[in-house]
Amino acid sequence: MKVLKIIGIVFAVLIIIAGVAGYFLQQSMTKFQSKARQQMSKIMLSSMYTANLATHAEYNFYSTDLATIGFFPEGEIDAKVGFTNPSESIEPQFGQEFNPALKDTDALVQSGKAPFTYSDRVANISFQEVAQKHCPECTASKEGFKAIAFSNIDDDPTLDVWTIDQDKNMVNVVNDLEN
């Protein structure tokens, strides 16, 4: 009887230890997933930077027209990216119409030109509402550009917001990991 009682106590202690370990493992995984999701905005902005840098190298101007600069993310994306205001129409070299309305990923989706879909985390968030609030000066010109990206990395009301400029200065405007 004593042996069964000791085995029961040991078993109960092991279950408690496993539960506590599982809790800490889950907390660690959640933090890891959040950091990984935060990278999506940074990756999107880096791609935007590269596309606009290539446009500037070839044509000597920056553009907000995502189709003109060749910015087409693929697959399911967890972030929205673009510009708040369109750049001036200064691109006759392309042989195509400059479309100032294609200044953000929402506009690409609405135009039918998007080779991507949004994840549920950002699908119902208006790009322009967030961009106007956090970066009303985000646009492009001959001299430079500033773009914005955001995502919801942990399903709370706070968004993770980043900006980048022509000098590749990336700024975390709102850090959702700290809220």
C-alpha cells in the first residue's frame, strides 16, 4: 500500500512538472512565432527598397506604383506595405501607364494584379487608414522615398508598424511585441 501511495505521489509530481514545463515551452514558442511574424514587415520593406533602388538606378527616380517598380510579393502574406501618397507621374520611359492608384498592396489586390493573398491577421485592416495615421509623409519622388509596412503579430488591437527610406533606414514606429 505504501509503495502504491509513493508511486501515486511521484506520478502526480511528474504531471505537475510536465504541465509547468509545457506552459513555459508554449510561452517560448509564442514569443518565437511573434518575432518571426515581425520579420514579415521587415522583409516586405527590404523587397520594396530593392525594387525602388533598381528603378532609381535604371530611370533616375523612385516610384510609388508597385507594378511599375515590379513589387509583387507571392503566396500568403502577413503584412501590408506601400505608400500613403502617390508620386508624381514622371515615368514615360516605361511604355506603360503610370498608375498612382497602385501605391499599396490593398490597391494591387483590388486591381486583380496581386499574385498573393492576405492572411486573416491583416485581411480586414485598411492599409490607407493605418498609413495615414503612422506615416502620412510616405511617398516617393526623384530624390527619395519612404514606405510603410505593418502587421498584426499577436492578434491584439496594436499593429507592428515599420518604415524604410531610400537610404535603407528602417524604423520600428510601433513595436507590437512591447504592447
